[in-house]
Amino acid sequence: MKYYSTRDKSIKVSFREAVLTGIPLDKGLYFPETIPSLETEFIEELSNLSNEEIAFECISKFSGKDIDEAPLKRIVSETINFKFPCNKLSDDISVLELFHGPTMAFKDIGARFTSRVLSYFNLSSKKKITVLVATSGDTGAAVASGFYGVEGVDVFILFPKDRISKVQEKQITSLSGNIYPLEVNGSFDDCQRMVKEALTDNDLRSKFNFTTANSINISRWIPQTLYYFFAYKQLTDNGKDIAVSIPSGNFGNLFSCLVAVGMGLPFQKVIASNNLNDTFTKFIESNIYKPKKSVKTISSAMDVGDPSNFIRVMEFFLNDYSNIKDLVSAYSFDDSETKNCIKVLSEKYNYICDPHGAVGYLGVQKHKEKNKDFNYIFLGTAHFSKFMDEIKDCIKEPISYPKKIEQLLSKDGESYKIKTYLEFKNYINSIDS
Ligand SMILES: *Cc1c(COP(=O)(O)O)cnc(C)c1O
């Protein structure tokens, strides 16, 4: 499998090179030359296959000859060594819980895969790999955990000041070692811009072996395609069409779902559920894509005003707006709707949902108002305790942190503070070489 740059299709690289470099020099994004298709029999047999078998079959289509069978099997089984339960809330609504990994948010799977693939490709090299990541919270936590102590890899994590939760901040700042947290006086979009700038900065590139673990790296979204196969295999077939609601920010996860559908997974509707950062919702309504500054919400991991993976979503639909609307719907919700939803879910189903999952549930409700029967799945993208301050007000009974989180919160955290790209660059330069 080869990957081309969305800016210039004549630039084609292997899986290995796409993962190692993260982003093409022309600042496009790598995109698979073809969306691989799975055999119908494989899809029909999903419920009889183990997660490992499904994962190997799907991921090997993307990695091709670049990773041999035995190491790929090892990487894949280490990546997905936790549960992905799909729990029924009501007859026609289930929640796929993606927060049973080490940092309790769905980004663990992409980070675990990326760290293992990078370290596999770098085995024979003497030069360190330097990973740059911008985070709205959960990516940084997952990457810090996934890469901590990995030999030959340094990781710089940029997070926006005052815009991530206490738990997320501690997950990022309490590790030290090969993990370098940077607190940016700005938004997530500012963090992302700085990372992109560094990755294409020839000065730095001559010195460092850069890559990124953001969802702009193909190794982040490739394993995320698995969620949808895992969900499908747990659903009981009631003859209804299937709709999945994805709480979205940078649209890596939604893009992964489109790829899974492209590979043959029979989902009939993909719902992009957004908070007030409604650039994509507006686009679906109007065919006008107008990036804006991100606004702060209680579902902070989705506070993205210019989603990086929009380009890939468009590429998937051959850049033709008329292709999108059949498959994708989009809705946006404000914080008061989200808070109310957390309350309702707890009262009606005794289910405690984090603000991101709640936005996903709201997307289901909204879609249900106007459409025929579907079998709905929404994604629970984080464990509620990562966003305790936000949910405490919505739920009557007292809720406490799991022990693991209590311990984490009592640790010290440390980060380097920056405001401009130049400060970032100087910091990177001061660390290594
Ligand atoms: C990252 C994140 C999202 C958004 O995912 P994207 O792939 O960026 O669209 C949603 N919920 C949580 C909890 C997240 O951490």
C-alpha cells in the first residue's frame, strides 16, 4: 500500500515512510492510494472472530509488506489489550465504550500502535526519533503513556494553557524522562500550527528525526478503524440500518469510520456530533468550509475550529460535496444541552457519561427526531472521571474518582511554558542533538 499527499498525488510513499515522517513536505496529508476492501465472508464472520484476528486482517491491509506477520501480530495484540464493550442503553441505542485503556480515553489505541510501529521501524537506526504532538488533552495523555520509556524516542507534547482537564494535565506532566510537556499560552489550534511549522522547518529537520503522533499521522487513524468492526460484531442484528454517532474535534476518528465503511463495514449513517465548534456542521449545511477560532466548551477535546482531518474526509468523498450528505449528517450542541444530557442519562439509564460521549448521545437524539428507525451506536470516548469538574454539577449523587486517578492527582507535574513558535524552536534545540 502506498500513501499520497493530498496536495500532490505524484508524491507517493510507503507505509513506513508515511509513519516515520508524519506529514509530507508540501504540508498535505498522507492518504491511502486505495481504500482496501475486505471480503464479504469476513464481515459476515466478524462475530466469530477474536479482536486480534480482526485487527490483524484490517491493519495488515494498510501496512502491507512493511511489517512482517509475526511482529505485526505482536504490535496489534499489544495495541488492543483491553476491552471495547458495546453496551445497550435502550432497545435501539448502544454506547461503544472506548475508554478502558491506560489513560481512559479512546486515543490510547492510536498512541499505542504508533509508539510500537515507530520503535519497530527505528530498531536498526542509531538516530533518535523526536515525536511532536499537539493535544487538546487526551492525545497528549495517551501519547505520554504510550511512549513513556520507549528507547530512542523523545516526545514533545504541546497543550493549551487552562484548556485541558486536571487529570489530563497530570497524565501529561507527571512522567518526565523522555516526555517533554509544553504549556502553550494559546488554543489547541495554536499548538497544532506550531507542530506543523516545526515538522516542515528545514533548519530543525536537518538536526532532528521528526515525526508526529497527531491524528495527522496515518498510524493514529489506521488502528481506529477497528472500533467500528468491534462495535459491529457486538450488535444484535434486528434488521435495522446502523447509524453511528461520533463526538468529533479533529475528525480523525470520524475519518477512520469512513475508511471502515469504505472497507465494507455495513453502516448506513455516520453522525458527526459537535460542540459549539461547528465548522463541520456548518459545512454540511451549506457546502462552505470556513475555519474559525476555537471556542472553549466543556467537551474540550473537541474544541477545534479548523479540523486537520477535514481534508481527508473530503478526499474520501473525492472532494465532491454531493457524495457526503448521503452518508454523513452533522449537528452541534452547546454546553447547556450537553450538561442536561449528562443529567438525563444518569437519571434515565443510571449511566454516567463524560461530556464528549454526551455530545455523541445528543447527535443520536437529534437524528432520531427526523429519521426512520435505526440501530444507533454512539461512542463513549472518555471515562467520566477525566472530566469530573464538568459533570459534578450535572449529577445529584456524589461521585468519586477511581483510585488510579486519585493517585495520579497527588503526583507533581511540570511543564515548560511557551507562547511563540520561536520559543518552541529554541526549546527543542536546547534539549538534544
Ligand atoms: C480526541 C477526542 C475526541 C475527538 O476525536 P477526533 O478524532 O479529534 O475528532 C472526542 N472525545 C474525546 C474524549 C477525545 O479525547
